[in-house]
Amino acid sequence: MNEPDAYVRTDEHQVMRVGQGRVMLDSIVAPFRQGHSPETIRAQYPALSLEEAYGAITYCLAHADQVNQYLQRQDAVWEQQQAQSEKLQGPVVDRLRAARQAAIQGAP
């Protein structure tokens, strides 16, 4: 793998992944933007090689607009799924929220 494009692929669900594994590009971009080194990021994802971590970061830097558009789409998908999940919550979630609220109100 010598070309930056070889380190990032898009899977069948339009999710960008690093290398041949299942690590999402989002998982590399966020900590890198927070100032973490490729070595630190790689330590969090043993399935990645250090080369793949550096390659993914290089890809992000070389394709900043494309990656930013992808991340915006991912945020929209996450918000949509979260809204759908909130609509489907069951009685257990309602009881947990009520218990949490009661605990907050009863706290000194």
C-alpha cells in the first residue's frame, strides 16, 4: 500500500473504512483532529497497522473536502438513527428515566 487512496475504502453501506478491516475512518479523524498521534490512534485499534493509521491520516489531509462531506453525512445518519431510536423506546427506558429524575430531585 503506497498510495493514500489504498488506505481508505468505502464499504457496501457507504461507510469509509481504513485498510481491509472494519475500523471506520471517523474513528481515525476525530482523535487526529484532537491532536492525538497516529501511534496513539493505532494503539486504540489493534486491527490497524501503524502504516494504515498514517495512510488514513494522509488520505484525510489529501481529500479534506471529500472527508468533511462524508463526516457531515455520517452526522446526519447518526442524528436520524438517534431520533428513530428515541421514538421506539420502551417502558424500561421510561422507568429508567423516571428513576434518574427522581434521584436527581432527591439529591441534596
